[in-house]
Amino acid sequence: MSLVGILLGGIPFTTLLTLYMKQKILASTIQYTTSTTVATMLNQTNTTKPIYFCGGISSYTLWQPYDVDVMMMNIDTTNCSFNATPIYFTSMAGLGSHWTLIGYTGISIATNISFTIYASSWANWNSTQMVAIAQTSLWNANWLGFSY
């Protein structure tokens, strides 16, 4: 069998394989979307209480080294007077390079008066470098809490 024959014979096989893979990916996507929709519908909560929310901006001066390549910030939420531990959300703001940070949306040690966030960078900075850059680039943590 010549090289041309092998190549020409491979085209239909490759086409069929590609179509099969597209079908499997489409089926996986549909299955994932369906299960996500079901999970969302099952987790809905009906309440008659109004939702209370409060937020703030925590200063870049609160960042502290935590581990070799991780910095942390304790965020005080006492001004919000939450009656119970709320659901907190965070985002990061600054003059630059804050887009290299990862992990700061993971809320830790949440209570009705505070929570903690940790951040590292895919730029491979150590914690001392990150805290220094946080100071010069004004990396403030924006946060919002929701409670009933």
C-alpha cells in the first residue's frame, strides 16, 4: 500500500472520529447542563424575610504575608451588624497586576463579624513581594455580604 493510499484511507476515518468526538462532547455538555439545572432547582430556598446586604472596601494596608507564596487579609464586617453569618463575595481592585492574583474569592473563617481571604499569584511572587506590590498598586478587597 502506498503512502498516498494510507493518507486517503485515513481521511474518512479521521472524519468519522471527529464527528464521533463532537457528538460525545455535545452529549456531555447537554448532560452537564441538565444536571446543573436540576441542582439549581433543587437548591432554591423560598423565604418571606427581606434580604439584608452590606459591603465595603478593605484597604490594601491589611494584606499580610501568610505562607511562602500566600498573603492573607482579615476583613472586619462588624459595621454591617449581621445577625448571622452571611454569604460573602469578594473581588479585587487596584492600579495594576491584581489580575495575577488567584484564590481571593475563597472565603475562610466566615462569621457574622469577619472573614479571611488568602491570595497567591500565578506570577510566582513570594508573599513578601506580593504584600509590597499590594501596597504600591493599592490592591483593595471589595466585599459584599448577604443575610436574611
